[in-house]
Amino acid sequence: MKPVDEPDEGDKNSPAERMAPMRRAPGGRTRVIYVRVTEEEDREIRRRAVKHRRSAQRFLIETALSGSAQLSAERSRAQRDAEMARIGLARLANNVNQLAKWANTNHAMPADLEDLIHDLGRAVDAVEQTAVSLGSAFGVGRRGSDGE
């Protein structure tokens, strides 16, 4: 037997491999698929999974269900971009609320309003780019303002 403080070769120590199990599937995940790979295939799968911030298992599932590793990677990037855009807009909304409160209290417009309008324009551009990325990643074309 090995001492407790010596990790077994099969122990997984990377953050992607220690992720909490996904609990979003109704009823949980009850099915198991066993796959045998060579050492080289294992290294390559794990390298790619870490690159895309996924566990090896999650990476294989997403890749298999999306039809390609490239599509899976694009979806991951689009998801991260959407979250970053959401955070940026939330910060700007908070700033707008603070400036509105100040303007109402002081009965004047703040001096840095131009900067805020510029930042807001940049945030809108980022959201637009993210929407295009999401559309590309999920195979959805953009609709015009008239719904076509």
C-alpha cells in the first residue's frame, strides 16, 4: 500500500479534472460509457480539455454532441464572451444609476457624461459582437429589426 500523502498515478490534480459534478440534468446522470484510449490519446484529450477549461469527460461529451471539437470550442468562447459582456453592461448600468441619482440630487448633469456615453457605446458594440459570435457558434443567422 502507498502512504496517504503519495498520490496514486490515477489521481487527477488539474482544476478541470476536479470540477464538481454537473447537477443540472434532471434526475442526474445515470448512464456510463467506458472508452479505452492509448496514453498518447489520453494526453491529447486532456490537453485539449484543459485548453477549453473543461474536464476530459465534459470535453468528450460536448465534442461528441456538437459534432466537432471546433464547434464545441466556439460555443465555449461565445459563452465566456456573453458573460463578460453581461458583466460590462451591469457595471455601466450601475454607473448610470449613480450619475442619475447625483444629477437628481444636484439638479445638474455630471461633467463626465461624455465619457460615460462613449463607454456605453463600446459596451453596446461588445454586446453586438458577442451576439454575432453566438449566432455563428450555434448556427443561427441574425435577424433584421423587422424580424426577417
